[in-house]
Amino acid sequence: LALEYLSVVFALFVKPSRFRPLLFIPIAALSYYHLFCTVSDSVRSAYNHGILVAQTLFMASDYILLTDVQRVFSRKDQKGPTYNAPALVRFEWAFDLLTSYRGIGWLHEPRNIPRLDAKAASSRLSFVLLQLRWLAHFWMCYEFACVCIAWSPLFAPGSEIAHRSWLDSYFIVVVLLALQYSLVGFPYHLAAALLVACGLSSPDRWPPAMGSWSEAFTLRGFWGKTWHSMLRRTLTSHARFITFDLLRLPPKTRVSRYTALYASFLVSGIMHELMEYHLILSMADDGLTWKTYTYTCMPYYFWIATAMIVEDAAIELGKRVGIEGGRLWKVVGYLWFWTVW
């Protein structure tokens, strides 16, 4: 994995050239090797390894094939174009870009990023103590999910989906969401605590991994504000390429907007399928091939994109008939979210 990272950093380090896309080839080869030819020794390591490799692969696709990074990206405090900077500055710039998954401190930093508490940002000690609280929070979520999966018959192999009640389905959603929530949040806040404690980073570069659950009464609120935004740049860049460069749809139309939505979830689905394949490959006793693998991520992400369109239509219809938002509609929204997710 370190070699793949260094390969991407080198591709971001070199100055703009028409030959730079060729640097994607060894990165793709390394990703194939990691995902299809190696196994991890635990569920947690397989999940983290698989998603990191898949995420790095698609970030490389964005930064090498789709974007002339040194002409497009700039840090907020940057003066002058990167391609004119000395080699050491360009190397540090490239490493910072690759590791800034959400673009914190960059001009492409997305909106709706949760803000760091002012008290926590006032000193390294306050920040590290806050990260320890977050780590305890995510660890409890992880343990809750693991205990439920280990002891509940709903997660036993061969469990019949047709025999599940609505209450069972809600319980499964809560457990799986808690598992994913902890697997994303724990390593993020652990890295934040260690790097800031060692003086290698500053607190302002580490806002909370997740936003407020008070925004999760719509699917767009959950994906746009509550859930982490570490894949946003990667997904939207590929979605724009598919929508406007490949399909050549006109911008600012409903067709192009929803095509880009489906394209974003398509890329996310592929990324998570690669992670899930590596996870199942690592856990399989008798090996696994594409012929015996059951694809589960793609239908889910297609369903979420479709549900978002239904949600948009319902909200638009509500506005036309004069329905105003309020506590009652937030309760309805939360039930909608937990039912659909």
C-alpha cells in the first residue's frame, strides 16, 4: 500500500505533461494486486485495506487522468502556481493533496464540513482530549455492532430475509450503520490525535469526521451533511466526466443533475464492490472468484440514488401545496431515512 501511495504522490509531484497519464498504469496494476491477489487477516483490516486501496485508485484516476492538478488545485494560503515551485515544495504539496481527502485547507474544500469546536482548537492538549472522547464513542459503536452481529440470529449465515419483520429490518440497519460509522470515524480520529500530539499537523486540519445526526431527516441531509465527505471530490469529478464529457448533456438541467447523481453513486458502488470483494476474499475458506461473488453494493447505491429522486419530488410537491417544514415532518423524514437506508 505504501508503494501505491508513493506512486500517486510522484504522479502529483511531476510537472504538467501530456505523458503524465501514463503514470496511472503502475498504480492500477498495484491496486489490482492488492485487491485481487492478497488477503487480510481480520475483518477490520480487510475492510480498511480494501477501501483505502479502492479510494486511492479512484483518487489517482481523478488526479492523473481527469484533472491537471498543478493547474487546478491550490491551497488557501498558496502563492503562485505549483508547477513553478521548487521540487521539495511540490513534493510536500503532492503529499498534502493526496492525504487531504476532504480538501481541508484547500480552495476545493467542500461546504457543509462540520466545524471544530473553538475550545478544542485552542490548544493541542484540548484537541487531543476531544479526539480521545471521539475514539471512545466510535469504539463503543464498533463493540455494539460486533456484539449484535455475533449474537443475533438475524446475522447468522442463511438467515431468511423473507421472515424478517420491520423491526428486525430497522435493527439490522442500525447495526450495519453503527459498524460502518465506527470503521470510518475511529481511524480518522486516531490519526488526528497522533499527528497533532506529535506536532506534525494542526487542529484546524481535523474537523470531526461526521456531521450532526440532526440533519439526517432526508437522504440528501445524511449524505451531504451527516456522513463523512472524504469521497465527495472523487465522486463528483468522475460524475461530471461521465455526465458532461462522455454523455455531453447540457449543464443546469434536471436530466444532467440526476444523471450526475446516478454517476456519483455508480462510482461509489464500484469502489465499495472492490472493497467488499477483498473483504469476502480474505474471509473465504475456499477462495472466491468473480463468478461466485454476489454483488451487493451496486443495487444498494442504485436504490439510494432513485430514493433521492423520489425524495426531491416529494419535497417539491410539498412546497407547491403549501406544506411547511416542522417537527412533525422531521419525524416523518427520520422514519423515511431509516426505512430507505
